[in-house]
Amino acid sequence: MNTGRFEELLGQLFDGDLSAAEGDELAAMLRADPSRRRELRQHLVLWELWAQQQTPERSADSFLAACRTRLRAERQGESFLADLKKRIPRDSDAPEATTLLGGWWNVLRRPARFAWAASVMLAAFAVFLWLLTPHDALATTTLHGELVCTACILHQTHEHLPAIRVHEGATTRIYYLQPIHRPIQPPGDFCAAPIPMVATGKVGTKNGRLLFDVQAVEPGSPPLSPPANPDERVLFPF
Amino acid sequence: MICDSGSLPNGAQASQPVANPREKHRHTLAFRDNKGRTTPAILTACNARMNTPTIARKDCFEDLVREHQAGLRAYVRALGAQDAWVDDLAQEVFLVAYRRLGHFDDTADFGRWLRGIARNLVLNERRKNARRSRLLQESIVGVLDDNGEIEPTKWVSEPQIVRAMTDCVADLPARSRELLQQRYAADTDAPTLARAFQLSAATVRQTLLRTRAAVRRCIEGKLGEAWLS
């Protein structure tokens, strides 16, 4: 009988690498020789005891603790499960949070909660930023056009009021100025002729008319040329 | 209600009761003889408590588990349990024993009773023929206990073996000792050990084989060839 082969198969058995065929081969060797059966039993016992000594998670205390849990589960049945469900979050949490910071720390210690907390914090931060930002700025628009008179040039009103005419490709838009909120100084006589200008302000609508709450007016560069991309509007949301 | 210390046999000692009633249970129940072994009084007390509050019975039983767990786990392994399932099966043995504690004759050997339960559990496991068996290959398990060679009646004294083993391992060359340490303390497989020790996996396996064989021979030298039949 090949001793070397026996030892090799024994080694594979201890490493958990024994195939079914090799297992049968080893079994045949063991069946044929009682001393080899004893040798295998001795090895199993020795290295089991050694592993118990060397591995903390296999210590007597750990084993006893596991037995306790199983005994308790058996005794209490369904109530054990219910109790366990109650205990799981509490056991893994830190001591009762007494401060806001402590509460957040407890939340952040769990990955799922961390994800939720991060989402909530991001959303809150976004709302905070939105509240901080002047809302006027969100709708601020710069118009490149001509300042015209609604009476003299557009012939729409009896009053001489300023408006901005903007050519966007084939379309012409008229923005009626709202000087009520911020009185402006027109950069010239807008009744005599259209004045090229650049106006910054907030666009609104009322009764289907475009309104422009002007914040600043600067002279534009004559002659007014259409923009390279006529559909492009310059917006400064921030 | 607690175990009656009046049933202490000669030489047995009981710890002093403490203020905590639960602790009182434990200390009064922990009767041990001069060698530190649980005395039959424990079994008598546990059996007597079958119809008393479970807490007392549980405390009795925990002492028994602590005393017998190491040897029982080794026995379960010798019956052919996979190393990863040894503790699970041994715990089941104690659960069965707990349920049937009232049927145990406390003049008998408690360890032998446990080993008998373990043997039946392993037999049941073999009959299940489950795909996810907790045992080694059936062909090996069948041979291991061929003709009932692993008798529950004849079993080793595990503290004696552990002492002998500790001495034998201490006599090994440092590198072999370290290899054993890594293999069993960290449950490291041969390829990982090979990387750590800068050896081939085959060399690691071979070295482990030789080391195990050397330790086994050393123990035979200390305890006699038939320390485990």
C-alpha cells in the first residue's frame, strides 16, 4: 500500500480538496487497514482540539454563548424572534443618543441609513441654496435690442412709454418696460428713433404681453445685427 | 428556588452566594469537586429542577456544557463532521440533551450519554443524504465508524491531550510551528500560506502533513499508542 499516496489524500481531506473519486480511494485504503483508520481519527481529534485552542471564535465561551442563544430560541420560540427583531437595531446602535449630533452619528453608522441621510441632507442643502439665492437673479435676462416708444414708433398707446424691440430671426418681440419698480434713464430720445441698447432685467407676462422689469440699460452697438444663432438667448441663472 | 447545597458530595465546594439573585443561582449551582469537575450533584439538581423555573435548569445546564463541550466537539469531528459544522452539530447534541435531561440517570456518565446522542445525530445526518451534508464524504464517514469503532464509552481525556499537544508543538522548529499557527488559528488555506511563506502550495501541504504526523507521533510517545483506538 502506498503510504505517500495515503498521506497525500489525507492532506487533501484536511484541506477540503478531496474529490469524490479520491474520497473513494481514501475510503478503500482506510477500510483495508485499521491502523490507518485510527490514524485518521487521531488526526481529526488532535487538530479539532488544536483549532479550539487557537481560534478565539471557537473558544468554550463562544460555544457556550451560541448554545445559550439556541436554547433560548428553543424555549421561547416565536417570542424569541420578536424579541430578536426588537434587539437588533438597539444592540448595534451606540448608547442612547442624547444630542442632535449623537443622533446623526447613530444614523450614519448604518449604510442604508447613511444613504437616506445623505439624500435628505443634499435635498435640504439644495433648498437652502435656493432660498439664499435672490430669486430675481434666477430669472435675469439680458436683451439685445432697441429702445422704442410705444406711441411714436409702435403706435400702440397714447402715452410715450419705453419698450424694447428684439429681433430674433424672423420674429420680433416687444418687451414693455416696467419702470415703476426701478426708474431708468433712457440712453437717448427713444421717440425720435429706435436706440440700440442692451437691457438687463426680469421677463414676465401679463395679459399675453411680455413685460420687462428692467434693472440696467446700456447703449448697444449700432447697427444692430442679428445674433449668430437667432434662437439663442443669453441667460444668467446664477 | 435554588439547588440545594445539602447534596454536595465529599470534597465538593460551593461558592458563596452574592447579592444578585441571578448570580446566586449560578454560584450555588456551580458545584465542582477538588479537580474542578462538575459533580453528580449538579445532575441531581438539574433533574430535580425539571418542573421548576427554567432559569435554574438553564444555569445547571450551562455548567455541563462548559465542562463537556471540548471533548464532545472532538468526538463529533471524529465521527466525520466537516470542520465547519462541528460546532453546529455539537450544539444540537446539547439541545437534545437539554430536552431530555429529565430522562438521564445521574449515576451514569454524562459525557457518554452526550456522545451517544452525537452518534445518533450523525447517523440521522447520514440517512438524510442531503446535498448540503454537514459531514465528510459518505464513503469516508462510513469507514470512520466502521463496526462501531468510535465507541461513546471509550473516549479521551481532552485536557491531557491538549497538554501533550502543546508540549509537542513547542518542540517543533519555529517555521513549522508558525505554519501550524497560521493554518489553525487563522484557518488559512494552503495557497494563502504558500504566498505568506514564499513557498509553493504543494510544499506547504507536504510540510503540514509532516508536521501533523510528527505531532501525532510525539503524542503517541507521551500518551501511548492507543490513546485513541
